Amino acid sequence: MSRVSQPWPPVAVEPAVPHPKAPVAGTELGVHFNECFGCGDEADAGLHLRSTVGEGQVVHSRFTVTAAHQGAPGLAHGGLLACAFDEALGSAVGNLMRRPAVTGKLETDFRRPVPVGSTLFIETRLDGVAGRKIYVSADGHLDAADGPIAVSARALFIVVAFDHFSTHGDPEALEKLAAQHEKNQREREERGWEINP
Ligand SMILES: CCCCCCCC(=O)SCCNC(=O)CCNC(=O)[C@H](O)C(C)(C)COP(=O)(O)OP(=O)(O)OC[C@H]1O[C@@H](n2cnc3c(N)ncnc32)[C@H](O)[C@@H]1OP(=O)(O)O
């Protein structure tokens, strides 16, 4: 089967230079919001995706497909897999670039079925920046970091002002989240940025 792929990134870009205070290789990245469907501990049926910074401009993420993620019996739902990539790609942008950004466009190529019980190892790369536009891509390997590629994705993230979240989101929940972040002031100071809620 032939797959036609458009040039990527689709526009001229500058190199995506990680923030000087970006976490170093080997750092396990935390949950950015407990109720996040992609990574949150309190999202019972969520993906519970976990990420670690790799060498260069790479983030390694992984999540295990459960029965709660099925589309067909015993197989992951494609939309759930797209969600995992949104989270993995977003985590790379947020943590390496340290700028609040949201997904503007997300493309996925589903290459192999992903069975319940398997773990996807997602490797995300920063591909370039053009003004507020940050281009990223990822491959999801089945059951091992060097396993066969089951899903690939490419995304455009757009840098936004923090009021994107307060204007369009739930201000009460945001206040709760801010209070939670303030509990760990030292970590906040180390971050030196406003993490995506
Ligand atoms: C650590 C955190 C991990 C989090 C991971 C999860 C991330 C998410 O899921 S975020 C939630 C999903 N995304 C959203 O809800 C976003 C909804 N969309 C929006 O709010 C707006 O459309 C937004 C902010 C993306 C862009 O709006 P706005 O700020 O007005 O910018 P706008 O001028 O339209 O676009 C900026 C640039 O991006 C381009 N652009 C925007 N959308 C697209 C698109 N879909 N395709 C191609 N280009 C696009 C525009 O053409 C423009 O380019 P240029 O600068 O060259 O003119």
C-alpha cells in the first residue's frame, strides 16, 4: 500500500530550540493536570500516559492499552490512539519549549492494529518553529522502544497567551489548579513558566 506524505514541516521553519531551563535528558515528566484524560491520575479510564525527556529534542512517552480504550473487541480505538499522540506531542512542546500552546492540527497514520494489553512507546521530536507555530512529529512503537511502528503522527501546536485557558476554560477549576501548583512554589520557580492547565 502506498502512503502519500506531504512535506513536513509544511512551511519554512527555524530550528526548535528547547528552553534553557527545559528538563534534562532522563527527567521523568510530571502530570500537568490530575484530571487530564491523557495523563491525569484522577482520570480513571484515561490513558495515564507517562513521559521522559530523551537526548536532543526528543520526549519518550508510553501508555498501555486497556479494555476501556477499545474500538473493536480487543483492539484500541483509533481516536484514543490519536488522543495519546496529542498528549505525547503536547507534553514535548510544553516541557521542552516551556510555552503554553494548544493543538491546532493533528494528523495520524494508523499502520498496525494496537491490541488491548499492548504498550505503545511514543517517540516525539520537535521539528521546527515558525512564529507562534510549533511543528512536532512522533512514532508509536508496539511493545518496545524499537518495536514495529503502529502509529505515526504529526502536529501543529500554536502558542497562546495564558488567558486562552481562563477565557475559554473553567475559571473555578483553574483557580483550584493554580492553588495546587502554589503548594510547590519551589518547583514553580524552577519551571519559570505557566504550564498548560
Ligand atoms: C503539557 C500539556 C500537554 C497538553 C496536551 C493536549 C493539547 C490539547 O489537546 S489542546 C486542546 C485542543 N486544541 C484546541 O482546543 C485549540 C482550539 N483552537 C483555538 O483555540 C485557535 O484556533 C488557536 C489558538 C489554535 C489559533 O487561533 P489564533 O490564536 O487566533 O491564531 P490564528 O491566527 O488562527 O493561527 C495562528 C497561525 O497558525 C495557523 N493555524 C492555526 N490553525 C491551523 C490549522 N488547523 N492548520 C494549519 N495552520 C493553522 C494559522 O494559519 C496562523 O498562521 P500564520 O501565523 O502563518 O498566519
